[in-house]
Amino acid sequence: MQHLALGEHRVVDLTEHLGLAQSTVSRHCLCLLDCGVVSVRTQGRSSVYSLAHPEATMALLAAAEQLLALTGDAVTLCGTYGTQASR
């Protein structure tokens, strides 16, 4: 998402930047497209993705970063998440 905030990118560009498999990046882009988070346009044989709502997306990412800064690693390292005790 942060890379798309820099502008439009093809899947191959995102794959190279993220170091992930092309199939993984394509599936994520299609999911984000289905949810209306990104938009796509065709350029030759390539699909070029961009943020559909860049200002709102960046505000959400900033809020998430702020929350993580306040809680440290507690959110990602929570040992009780998904256990019976947390329900």
C-alpha cells in the first residue's frame, strides 16, 4: 500500500519491490481491487494498479503506525490471540 502511494505500479514492479512471488502479489492486488481499495488500468499487456482513495488510505496507515508506536510489539506478538481464553 505504501509503495502504491508513490504512484502507479505494475505487478512486476510490486513483485520486484516486495520480493514476493508474482502470483502472491497478483492475488493481493485482485483482492484489493475487489474491495475497492485500488483501481486498475490496462497498459499494453500489463495491469497498472494505483490507490483508489489515496488520502483515506494514507490516513488509515498513519493511524495504524501511531497505534503500533503506542503499543510497541504487543499487537503483533500477542500470545493470547486466537486462543480459547481470548474469546
